[in-house]
Amino acid sequence: MNDQQDGRLDDEEPEVCEIPIVGDLSENATEVTEKLLSIPSGGDCTLFFDCPGGSVYSAMSLMTLICYRELHATAVVSGECSSAALWPFAACQQRIVTPFSCFLFHPMKWQSEENVQLPEAAEWARHFGRLEDGMNELLAEFLSVQSEALQRWMYPGRYVSGRELVDAGVAEMFVLKP
């Protein structure tokens, strides 16, 4: 028997962790983070997206984990991948969509449910402007699209189909068949 140290036979494929990213990122970031951290550095995973977005900070955290841990991530968009969900999607080396996959690109939105004074609000607006510019550049870089193309999708905000992303060279098509 040719057992390796990890208990697999030489000819067995390593197990690929499958992680659903469904619903608001803000609500399931902890669970997704734990699953990503359970994968050995350099390991393989598949992320299944049906996510309308959520916290931009949660999105950046997931993107950072995928990149820092050098995970070989595949994204499969089974429904929607919009707003903040675009960043972990972009961090995946392979991106698979259907003709019916939906992507909403839009300028970042922010809100505060707290009462803040004018100086704090002004500082947040300054920070937010820098954050938005930097994140848009990062997204264009990871998706390998020109900034101008991303701007056309972002402003004023546009739904982009899976087919459009394939045509732009961002993803591969999975055709649904009976």
C-alpha cells in the first residue's frame, strides 16, 4: 500500500472543499472565513455564489484570505454574484458562470446607522472616496479588464450577464443541459 503522510493513496485526488456563499456576505462571513481557514495553504476549493453582496469589508477579508493563503479557488456562479461579492469572485483563479448568472456592478454605498458629528462624517467621506477608488482599481486588475470597461459597468450601476463576462474574458461558460 502506498499511503502518503496525509493518508491518501498516491493516485487519489486531494479533496476539494466546497463552500457556498449564499445570501448577504455580512451575515455569513464568519462561516465562510472558517471554511477558508480550514483549507491548507495552497489547497483547492470551490466557491458557489448566489450572493447579492453585503459588507465591503467582509468582501475584502475573504479576498485577502484567498490570496494570502494562496488558495486555488474556483468560483461557480449558480445564481447571483453582485456588489461586494464581486471581490472574492475576482480572487478566484477560475470563474465559471452560466448564461443566466447575474452580476450587479455599482459604485460602493455606505450608510451609518449611528448619530455622527460633522467632522466624523467628513473623515468617513474622505476615507470612503479613497477606498472606493482603490477597490475599483483592484477589481479591474483581478478581473483582467481595462478600468474603462469596469467603469462602464459600475457607473451608474449595471447588471451584467454571465455571457457578457465570458465575452470580456473574465469567466468560462457552463451551459445548462437537461
